[in-house]
Amino acid sequence: MKIEHIAVAQNSEKQSDRFFIDLLAMQKTRTFTVSEELMGRFFGKEKESHFLRYDKDTFSVEVILTEDNSKAQDIFTHNCLLVENPEALIQKAENLGFITIKVPRKDTGYYYFLKDSYLNLYEIKSIM
């Protein structure tokens, strides 16, 4: 089994681009709209919605734009990103104003998490 993409919500295309392009250096590869009828059937919310697709290497994200001021409600669900230099990504995220979490491990190093502007949670680990 293989994951084709993950999907998250964001309030606006600008906020989404800031996270996925400016921070994660992904490319926006597609934009599309899903009808009110299909959104209702897929997600139980009958509202036409705009989607953005970002890709980098084998990682893909679909972003559903809420176009409102809502935020993520689930504090536990998260995605884990493997990166070459977690400390550098966390520093870059801090410089861009994203919420970062850095908790010392018992042995050595840190647990890293960051939140995008919608408050989606991402665990950050080293590829090594």
C-alpha cells in the first residue's frame, strides 16, 4: 500500500502558498473546484470548494480552501514529514511566523512539530 496524497484545509490560497511553497518548497501543480453536490456526498458539507494541489518528489498534498476564519479542531491528528534537516526547517518556520514545538528527547535531540496557519499539525523527523 502507498499513500497517493494527504489532504488538509486552509483558509486561503495565500496562506496555503506561504506554508507549502515558501516553507516546504513544494510546487503548486493543480487547482480545481469540486461541486456543492460532490462535496456533500464526499464530506457531508454541501458547499462548492476550491482545491489546490502541491507536489515535491513523491509527496503530494491537496488543500481544501475554506475561505473563512475556521481552524482545525482536532489537536491529535497529524502528518509526519521526513526532511534532511529538521532543525533548519523549524528555524525557517519560526522565521516565517509559524507555530513550532521543540521538546527535548530523554536521550539526545528533540521532538519537532509545527502548525500551519489553519493549525494543522505536522511532526518533523530526519530522513536519516
